[in-house]
Amino acid sequence: MLGMNTPPRIIDVGCGEGLLASQLEDFEEYIGVDPDNSGIHTGNSALSAKVKFIRAGVENIPPSVSHADIIVSSLNLALWDDPIRRCIDLRKRLSLGGRILIIDLLRTGSRIEYAASNELNQFLIDQHNASLTPEDLKVLCRKALPGAEISTFTDNRETIVPTIDTASDYGNLFFINYQEA
Ligand SMILES: C[S@@+](CC[C@H](N)C(=O)[O-])C[C@H]1O[C@@H](n2cnc3c(N)ncnc32)[C@H](O)[C@@H]1O
């Protein structure tokens, strides 16, 4: 995995139901961290003894969670209290040569000002409004994850492709790939 010689130890921040654990082929340990009371697995997962879940936000991951080779965050960075501060904190949890991989929505348009007529649309509007702009993303990487590679992708409804321009009716995503020297 990612050129690593041994199966990695993984922390999945904002893991939700921990779906990632079921999709990984090989790892030494997977720790899913999420503050939510409902979706998260409760620790007696049938997946494997190597899988653990901890109820916590990125802001209060307990010190007992040890170092990781990969820290991943999918679709929750924009919900953190202070992404720059938390990325700096997460780096301290990385093993030498470890990686932080973050994927989230990229806000390319302006904030959406109207209220939605149903809960799902309201959720998507809230996500859009909370999401990072390309400028926010650059500042985050410069201050907290120097040297990170940033890729952007566009959802064109049929598939997700590398972004050619910033316009999309369906949404844009960014992917940060940071490696600790
Ligand atoms: C859209 S879901 C993404 C779940 C999963 N990572 C995925 O990609 O399917 C966002 C998750 O972020 C969690 N979350 C919200 N605030 C958080 C925080 N401050 N720190 C960590 N996770 C948070 C929510 O509880 C929710 O499970």
C-alpha cells in the first residue's frame, strides 16, 4: 500500500461507519475515530480484531491512540473546528515517512444563500458552504502540510475525473497527499 513495505497502521478521522476498513486489503491496525453516536461501529466489529473504533472528534483524539503510517480523512475536514491546527496536530501522530491523505469537497462557486426544501438538500448546502475554497486549501497546505500534493477532481455525474476547469454542476473534490519527511 502506497509503497510501504509492511502493512500500515491507519487512523481514519471522521470514519462514519468505518466503510474504509472493509475495503482495505491489508493493514496492521485500523482505528476509526468519529464523534457521532449513531453511525460509528461500537468496537465489537466482525471485521477483525485489528479494527477499533473510538468515539472522538479530531479535536480530542485520546493520547492512547498511537502513531500511524497513514491518517486518512474523507469528507469531514470542513467540519473540523480549525483544520490548520488539527493538521499540525495530526502530523505529530505520524510515523516517519507516514502520510496524511485528505479528500473533501472543494468550493468553487460562491456560498449558497437560500434555504433548501428538504433535509438532504439542506445538508448538501451546508456542506458546500462549509467547504474549503481553492485559496483556503493552498493556505492550509502552506501552513500545516508543506510540500503536500494537491489534486482536484470533478464529478461530471457519470464519473469522477481530474479537474480541467473549476466549473461543475455536480461538484468538485480535492485530494491532499502529504508525506512526513
Ligand atoms: C460525510 S461523513 C463521512 C464519513 C466517511 N469518512 C466516509 O467518507 O464515508 C462525515 C463524518 O464526519 C464526522 N465528523 C463531524 N465532525 C467531526 C470532527 N470534528 N472530527 C472528526 N469527525 C467529524 C461525522 O460524525 C460523520 O461521521
